[in-house]
Amino acid sequence: MTNAAAMAALQTLRTIDGNLETTQNKISSGYRVQTAADNAAYWSIATTMRSDNKALSTVSDALGLGAAKTDTAYTGLDSSISVIEDIKTKLVAAREPGVDKTKINSEIVELKAQLTSVSQSASFSGENWLYNSSTTAAGTKEIVASFNRSSTGEVSVATLQFDTGASTMIDTQDASRGALTKSVQVSQPQNGTTSMTSATYYLINASSSTSAAGSEVTLTTGTSDHDIDGMISAVDAMLENMTSVASNLGAINKRIDMQDSFVSDLMDVINKGIGRLVDADMNQESTKLKALQTQQQLGIQSLSIANTNSQNILSLFK
């Protein structure tokens, strides 16, 4: 009535089948820790780090967007610096005796128009760091740079900041907020004397609601050499200011590139760390699978032998 040998063989076979199913799941999924039931601690760590890696992926996208904005602003500034250098050269040429100042001024007018065009065109994703037409001053822009998790589990987002008020070249509301529309005070020789006097100039008249004080950098047949000297000094001061701003933009752009590279490397390292916790060793699991398949065949044979011993009793009734 009770076949103890068959029961033992069946129990062994059930254990082998359970181990075989577990091994097959590891091979098919590639994970030795696929659910919290497999290893609660490792599963929890891996799940958290996968979530952080998704956040870092978004940070990488934000850095790419920030790099595009800084590249656009820098390209506009770099082009504008070249144009201002040309204006400075034209003013120096106007200092020569006998030149036609009105023709030189016609060239300067076109160069000013080019500066306006460049500043208006330097826009990316609806943001222009060189041209401001808003009633409020251009403020500080932030670029998402990193996602951090402290040892206590608290998360935070770090940003890179840039004051676009410093890079604004033209402001149509308040001339004093634009590097090329604001007044620049310089010292120039005083007519008829050897002493110096102060004068104020601005390069571009953008018809701002709040206009700039002083005189526009423009030439007429009656423009004195002393006034041209003052204009050259004013344009040179604007050139130095824009060169400094372009240098700062270049530094931030370099920082963005370095941070983007770091974030990419960090994501790879985190993925590698997650893999060490939860990935299955395919060499080990495939070897175990082969052994379990052999054990399964032996278990079936043992169960068959145990049942055969009971069936031998039937031969007594023949």
C-alpha cells in the first residue's frame, strides 16, 4: 500500500525540477536577482540605482541643451567681436587727414546693422542671451548639471549658472542694459587745448524706451579728430567688455563638456555596479543547468525502478 522508495524518489525529483526551473529563469532573464524574493537587499539597491541612472540620463540631455545655448551665444559674441574690430578699424581710418568721413560712416552704419542682426539671430529654443526686448532685465540662466544622492538618501540637483545680463548686447527697453546700447564714458583731448575732457558715447541706437546718454558713434564731415579719438576709446572699451564675456562663456562651455563626459562615465560605472549585484553568471548557470538535467534523468530512472519493485508482486499471481 505504501511505496516508500517511490515517495523518496518523487520528492527528490520535485526538488530537482524546482532547481531546474530556477536555473532556467536565470538563464532566460539574465538576472540572478530578478525580484525582491531572490535577494531583497540587492534588489532594493539595484532598483534605486536604476532610477538614479534614469535621472542622470535626463541630466545628460539637459547638459546637451545647455551646451547648445552657450554655443549659440558664444558664436554670436565671437562674430560680433569681429564686427566691432572692423568698426574700430574704420574709426582709426577716419582719423587720417583728407578721408571722406561720410563714406566711412556708411560702412559703419552697415556694420552696426550686422551687429543688430547677429544679436537677434543668436537664439536657441526660444532663448536669446544677446538681445533683450523684455521690460525686465535679462537674468541668470541655470543649466542642470548633476543629480546627487547623499549618504542619508537625500537627493538634490546641481546647476551651472550664467548671468545673461552680462552678455546682452542690445536692449530695446533700457539702453543701459545692453553692452552696445549703453553709454560709455571716456577721456579725450579737448578741442584747442592739450588737456583732457570726459565724453560719453554709445554704439547702437536701438530706439530703447529708456535711451542712453551721450552721443552715438557716428561720423559726419564736421566730426573732429578729438571726437574720433573718444569714439575709438569707447569702442575699444566695448570690445574689451565683450571679449571678457566671451571668455566666460567659453569657460562655461568647457565645463559643460567636462560634466557631460563625467555623467556618461558615471552612468556606465553605475550600470556595471548594478550588473555585479544582480546579473547571472551565464557560465556557471549553464553548467548547473546541464548537471540538473542529468540529475532529472537519474531521478526519473530512480522513480521508475521504485515503481518496478512494487509491480514485481504481480508475478506471484500468475
